Amino acid sequence: MPYDSTSIVLRHIGKVFVNARGQVTALTDINISIGDGEFFSIVGPSGCGKTTLLRILAGLDTATNGTVTIKVTTDDRPINSMVFQEQSIFPWLTVIDNVAYGLKLRGVSKKERYQIAEKYIRMIGLTKFAKAYPHQLSGGMKQRVSVARAFANDPEILLMDEPFGALDEQNRILLQQELLRIWDVSKKTTVFITHSIDEALCLSDRILIMTAHPGTVKSIVNVDLPRPRDIAAIRTTMRYNELFQSIWLTLREEVLKVKDRECADS
């Protein structure tokens, strides 16, 4: 792994849920090391436990077994910030107050947190809307605010659960490019969940392909596409298409397993 140090280490992570019908194993024996400053994406068939794994990283859920180690460089910032697929900004706050919200909770002065918030609002192209409320924004603009808030909070790691999944194709591409631009500056360690091979390739340094339920590591692909990236340009390259085909052939086996199980249960 071409990084000076690791930011996240997962060892033998497993997760078992208990419901009315008994125990359900969601994850089994996950072993991953993610580099400091790496953009790491996770793809896999529906129900393979991608979001469960992210929730464990976020501390929103606990693993049944195994260990999670996240490098902490300072005690004056949060370990993680999470961006969800659903728009999660506060409707009663303006754009600038939404972006600055995490900083306010940490006790950062109003002047400083507004300076930081304004920087990220400028980076996402919403300076003219800094005083606007969410009901005055489009869906894509609201999600830009969510991304800006996560970066402004300056966490050790950034966790993103299909943040652009509900957007139309045009807005998705725009936000992918904005995310790349902000990440190129911050080099924030990022774990990104997506169903899209294309999105994972456009954004990532490496991609984890998970197996069908119960989810575990099937393979990890190194995305050796040059940075900085222009999404429209890299899609036209031979290497992009080679990687896409390779990932799809690997993932297809797991998607078919899910379909076979569904047919057997019907």
C-alpha cells in the first residue's frame, strides 16, 4: 500500500444480528488496512453489509467480534464525519450555519467557524447561497452542503454512504467532480460506499469488492488512474475500461449468487 502510515485497520470484523427468526450473520472476517489520506471505496451486491461496515467504522454500531483501530492524531477534532444518502442538513439553519454546525458544537468561535465554513462553501460553489435556507436549495445543492459540512468539521476520517445515490446523473457527475476537487486539497482519509463501479473508479485509490451475504472481502482493486482526475476524461481511457470490466466480472459472480438465492426462496 503506497502510504506512509495506515489510518484505519480492521481485523477479523464480524457482525451478527438477532431477530425473531434467530441469528443473521451480516459480516464475517473482514480484514482491511486503509492508508492515511486514501480514498477507499466499497462495492458489493445488495445486502452484503456495506452500510453495516460503515456504521461500525462510525461507531453507530458495534462489531460482534474483531477490532477497529483508527489513528487519532489530535484530541481537538472528531474521529469521523458521515455523509448519508438522505439529505441530513437542518432545515431551520442557513447554509453557512449548517456547514459550521460541527465546529459550533466543538466550541469554535463564531468568527473562526464562519471563516472555515465560507472556505468550503466557496469550494462547493454556493457562496451566493450562504444565507439561504435548505427549502431554497435544489437536492444537489443540499447534498453539496452536507459534503462541505463534513469536510469543515475536519475529522480524522470521512465516511460517505452512497451520498449521491438519490441524485440525477447530471448532478451526480457535478458533485463527484466537486468532491474530487475538495479531496485533492484536503487528502482526507475517506471510506465511500457505492453501488456504482463507475463512481468508485472515478473517485478511488482502491476499491474493496465484497461477497454476497454474509459479506466479506472478495478482492481489493488498485485504481491506478492518474490524479488529479477529470471524470469525463478518464472514462474515455483504455485503463478505465479495463478496470471496469475486471471489477464487473468479479462482482457479477456475487450479484448472481444473490439472484439465485432469491429465486430459491420464492
